[in-house]
Amino acid sequence: MAIKHPVIVVARLLSVLELYRLSAVSFEQETPLGELSISWDSENFDDETLANLGADYES
């Protein structure tokens, strides 16, 4: 399934990076430029936290 809009790719990348910043996910990549695996690590991540993602960037 190819993504046709670059904006969607950028939005997803920023979302994953924000989840990483919050220690909700971790990454594993065996080789440079190889397949990137993302694992969910958070046990205390709820809908309220998800709804407030990025709130600290709003002014």
C-alpha cells in the first residue's frame, strides 16, 4: 500500500518520533538503511495521553 501524499508520511513520522520521546515505543534496526521495527513499550499510555500528544507545542 503506497502512500500518495508526502504530508501523510511526514505526519506519521512526527507522530512516531513523539511517541518515542514519551518512551511509548522503541526502535530496532539490524542494518543501516534496513527494515525498521517499532515496538510498543508503554504500559501506562491511555486515550487521554494520546489525545494530548503535541499539546506542549501549541502556543
